[in-house]
Amino acid sequence: MTGAGEEVRAAGGVVVREADAGPEVCVVHRPRYGDWSFPKGKLDPGETSEDAALREVHEETGLVCALGAELASARYSDQEGRPKVVRYWLMRVVSDPGFEPNDECDELRWLPAADAAELLTYERDRELLRSI
């Protein structure tokens, strides 16, 4: 559990796949926050950021992925005002059994980068997308 003022550590992925019209990225809708973002989540105790990134992407999307290059981290305050840092990796899909809506993510879209940039809620996610 993270105490008041303690940094919240999270990890996630910018998942990319090749499509007929070119590369697409995975974005998810989180009903709890009403936002569109990249799949991510908090680290479990004793978990590495890399393992957390892969686990969170799998839990939220059903995708089994492989890590690529580490991308820029995002730093911001969470909804409770605590400092939060999210480490991201570029990821490629190893297995896609199909998305099933869940408590954390009720929709998944594969979009070209330009369309994803329009849909993403947060500027920090658009900046991350521009970096790849």
C-alpha cells in the first residue's frame, strides 16, 4: 500500500502491431476514469517494472507481449495528489486471444498513430506516442 506522499510506481506498454494500412497502436478506455490511454498499472510488491508492464498489458487487454525499448517515463500527480511515475516500454504482440471487456478496460482500439493521438485523453500520452 502506498502512503500519503509516497511515490506511486506503475508501468505499462505502447503496444504496436503491423496492419495492412501500416502500424497501429493499442489504446484502451478505462470506465473508472472515463479516459483513453495506454494499458498500465501499479507494481505489485516485489515486482519489477518490466514484469508489471507485461502483466498489466495482459490483464487489461488479453495480449501477450514482448518488451522492446524502454520509452520515456511519465511523471504526474494521481487523483489523490500523490506523485506518480509510470515507466513505459514499446511492446510487440506475441499472442492475441481477443479482447474481453473487464472491470479496468471496457474497450480496446487498434489505431494508426495519428488517430490514436486524437483519441488519447492526456497530453503526456500523446507525447509518448510522438516519441516512437
